[in-house]
Amino acid sequence: MRHASTGSVAAMILMAGASLAPTESVKVGDKAPPLNIERLLQAPGNDAADWGKLEGRVVVLEFWATWCTPCVKEIPRLNDLVERFRDRVQFISITDEQEPAIKQFLRHRPIKGWIGLDTDRSAFEAYGVQSIPVTVIVQRDGRMAARTRPERINASLLQDVIEGKELHPADDDVGAGAQDPRMAKALAMIERMRSGASNESDSDADSRSDSDQPPLVKALIRPAFKRGWSAMTGDTWFEVHDESLRRILAFAYEKNGLNTIPIRKLPMEDHIDGPDSVLNERYDVIVKVSSGRGEHRAALMRAALEASFDIEKQPRPEDVYVLKIPDGAKPELEEAVSTGPPSFLSEPGRLLIIGVDADRFCSELGDIIRKPVIDGTGVTGPYVWDLKYEAENPLSIVPAVRKQIGFELVMEKRLVDSIIVKGKAATAVDGD
């Protein structure tokens, strides 16, 4: 299971908490813990999120946030289920965000069930929710029937719970994704970060000097220490293991390339030339900067690469797309209301990004249409960018931008840097 884009490992880190699995104290078949929700929105005046008053009804608890792209994606489908099961199932969407942000969000994206405000996270903790989205189904006798994800909730499943049928084990799937080694490593790092420990990897500890003090800045490039690809990114750090030099260069030189880690081919890879014998060699790269200096990650990584390899940048004219606001148009963009981290969901036919500016949106567009996309709008605020296009025709995203967002993508000739690699440093440095 992935809590994010089908094409981005970094989004796992942005979306996940310390663990995907519930705590040992709560499991399917147990009596549902008290909700202790501070405030209910959209509920009739005499109703409350209290199991005594909800007795006899099937209840769907949806743990979510306005910044969570998988959560937001499922809202329309869950709304349909709310309408279909209005008299038999009570839906409660539980968030730890503040009421003003939720009300602003609802103006753009209505939620038809009740909304529970859990700003002290007592309900999250009671149900062992440490990552979102998580969906808990409580049967009519007050016991937990399933703990799953919103995309697995459908009319057939709810009808089975209403009729008291036993659900198959596959219906309780939260935590299965922890078997993905990339997710497991990401979650281990998140655990260290949440506990206040250093986010250094095991390989960092092995290569650190005798000093107990971590470095303020670090850039490490070395031949792959061991087989097994993994990659992670954060506000002040980026690391990738057992990756080809070609893709490492693409991460470093592509605009916003260190902010997400697509599994698919990066557009910048088409602008990297050199001997395959050099570009296909595999390396580990770790780049870290001091707190609040995250914008310097890419420059530090490029400097380290240019110190390690014979690299030349050659600007070449190329057709690119430029994102523009049509003359006379005043697009009404959806503001991102949360202070949560940026969140990305990219899958065939759908691009949903929450909490980024137009420049970052352009980077994601470029990944899809396989050409550089340059921001010409100057839009800087964090917004919600939501596009649907024809999955089998990525270029259909061009008219979709005009129709669904009110911007336009215009083809222009621009100079684009190509990276030429002529060779690598003859010897490694001594020590760390």
C-alpha cells in the first residue's frame, strides 16, 4: 500500500506518519474506542459522535486532512455512498485541523457526511491512526468490522456490514504496504525524525568521523555501498542509494528535482549525454543542509557532482511549454487552506497537487508530457492543482489546463541546458 502517488516515493514520506499499522491496543473485532471529538460540523443539533447515540447504525470513520491528496481524491466517491446509504450508515470524517481551514475547504469541496474536529488528536490516538487516509468501519453492535483505506469502501462492502456478514481478511489491509522495502526505510527515517533523532541513515553513521557531532552540511557521493535501490527526501536532505549516475544528474539539474522522487523516467534524463559506461554506473548520494536552508540542497548536490565528474553544461534551443494566463482571464484558483506539507498524487489520467505554487506545478506537468514546462504566470501562493486528462494521451493535459484551471500551455523555443559528462574523478577522497 502507498499513501501517495503511484509514481512518487517521496510522497510516501510526505503522507506517512511513524507507522502504517495500528497500535497493538486496537484491532478489528474490538469494541470501538470512544471518539471524544471536540466538535461536529454538519450534524443535526441533537446528534453527537457518541456510541450510545449511534448504536444500531453502521458507522464509517474517515481519518483525513485537507492536505492529503489520497483523502481529497476519494471525497466525491464517498459522497455518493453517503447519499446511497443515508438512512443506514453514518459517515464521520475526522480531521485534526482547525475549523476555519475546514470551512474554507468545504466551500470548494463539499463533504456530505458529518465532520469531526479532533484538534487534540485524541481520536487519532485512540484508533492508532498515525498515517492517513485510514478508514474504520464500525458495525451496528459497536465493534470494529474493518480498518482499511477509503478506495476500498464500496456499496457491496457496506451492505455486507449492514447484514452482519463477516468480512474477508483482505478487507482489513492497512499496514500491508510496510512490506515494501522502500516504504519500510522511509518509515524508519520518519520514526527517527519524529523522535527528534538525526535523520541520518545507517550508512551515514558508518562513514561519520570520530566526532559525535553531526555535520552542519554534508554531500557524499560514492559507488553504491550495496545493492538495493532506495530514495528519500525531506526539507533539508536528499538521499538515493544504488542509483545510476544518469538519474542522479537528472535529480540534481532538473528544476525542483529533489522535491519528489518519481519512479518513472525524469524529463531531464533526455538532456544528459555521455558514455553509457559512465552514466550507467551506480552510486549512493546523500546531501544535507542546515535547518531552514533547504533551498541550497540542489546547489550543494550539483557542486559535489561537478567536483566528482567532468561535467559541462551546454545550452541548446528546444521547444518547451510555457504556462501563461490568457489575456483578459482571471482564473479562480483554489487556495490550499492547510499548513500541512505539500502532497502529490499522480496516476494515469489524474494529477492532484496540494500546497504548491505554479512553478512546482509546472515541474509535475513536465513529468507527464515529457517536455520542460516553464512558469510564466508568476503565481506564488500555495494552491490546489487538480487535473483530469486522457490517461492514454498525456498531451490531453494541455487543453485540460485551459478548460479546468483557466491557464494555457503555449509552445515556445527556449534555451535548455544539456549536461555533458566526459568522465569521472580518477580516485576517491580519503576518509569521509
